[in-house]
Amino acid sequence: MNIEANKIAGAVLSTLLVVMGLNMTAGIVFAPKKPVVPGFDLPSEEASAGGGTAAAPAAEEPIAVRLAKADVAKGEKATAACKACHTFDKGGANKVGPHLFGVFGRNEGAVDGFGYSAAMKGRTDKTWDADALDHFLKSPKAYVPGTAMAFAGIAKPETRADVIAYLNSLADSPQPLPKP
């Protein structure tokens, strides 16, 4: 062998030695802490196993009290995301969801020409009043189990009241709102 081949072999071997050394050093410095049980701890509403109790959620004011302070203009702004699936105009067409003009006081699941889910079709004996709309807007899937509506809900009670006041204004003759 000539000296050039030895130089090349030495350079390759020393490079491999440096790379392996850096890899081992990085493995020691940046070693991940592996959990005993794989997975993530998700928040739950149940009390923890340690015997502690979960804090009770703050009680919401009744819808009648919130409606007394509701702002129709804020409710209109809050429905901006709803316009992707619903129309709010008189005689508006049904989209992914039914039109919402005159929804306040209308029977649930009763818009002609709209294909409701089976869960909603069975509710035509119930009327959309302030309380029903409040519960539905808070969590559609909790109010009507099996509904096809993918909307998660509106968490803030004040925002729900604003939206309900706005929906009530969308009628030829708005319904009287409940008094506190």
C-alpha cells in the first residue's frame, strides 16, 4: 500500500470516530425522559384518584337575566362564523344548515326542504325558545345527541345571549324575550 491510501483510510476512520463521539455526547446531553406509561394525560371532569374533588364550575345566570343585558349588534358579529353554513336572510336558502330567519319560536327540525339528522327530525314537537337556543348554542351535541351539526358551541354565556337576541330580531315580528 502506498502512503496516500493510508492517509485516505485514516481520514475516513477519524471522521467516523468524530461523528460517533458527537452522537454519543448528544445522546447523553439531550437524553429524553421516557414516561413510565406511554401516552398523554388528558383533562377529565372526574375527580382525581387521590381523593381530591374537582372544582365546581361557576353557575351561569339564567338566560332571562343575560338577555336583559344582551346586545343585538354583538350577536350579529358573533354569528360571522355561522354564515359558512347558515343564511340569515328572509327567504334565504338552506346551506349545510337550515336558514335561521325566524328561528326564534319555530319548531325544532321544522324547516321545509332541509335534510335534518334523525336525532333532529324527532324533535319537531319542541320549540326554539330562549332556553332551548341557549342550551343548543352551548353544546349542540349535548342538547341533541346524534345531531349532524359539527359546531362545538359557544362557551361564553354573554355571547350566547347576544346571539339569541340577534336571532330573535331576525323575524317579521320578533318574539317577546323572557323578563328576569
